[in-house]
Amino acid sequence: MSDDDKLIDLNAERAKRVHDLNDKRLNEVRQAFEQAMPLGKAKKKSKNKPKKR
């Protein structure tokens, strides 16, 4: 059989497709959540030590 390199693992392809669908759904939910409750820009913390008084 020289067709071995042309064979497709259907289980692997289905798992990949299901994974892609789950990622798509997750991204849609994440975008909807960000529209409903937008996150503010992350404030940068200064790396300096606080000044002692």
C-alpha cells in the first residue's frame, strides 16, 4: 500500500474540528462579555519602592 501517506485520521480531524468550534464559541462569548463589561486599560505599576515619610 503506497497510499498510507494519503490516509486521513478521521478521529484526529474530528477532534481538531471540535476544538476549533469550541475556540470560536469561546471567542464569541469573550467578545460579548467585553462589550457588556469593558475592562479598563491595565494600570502600570511603578517598580520604584514607595517613599518613606
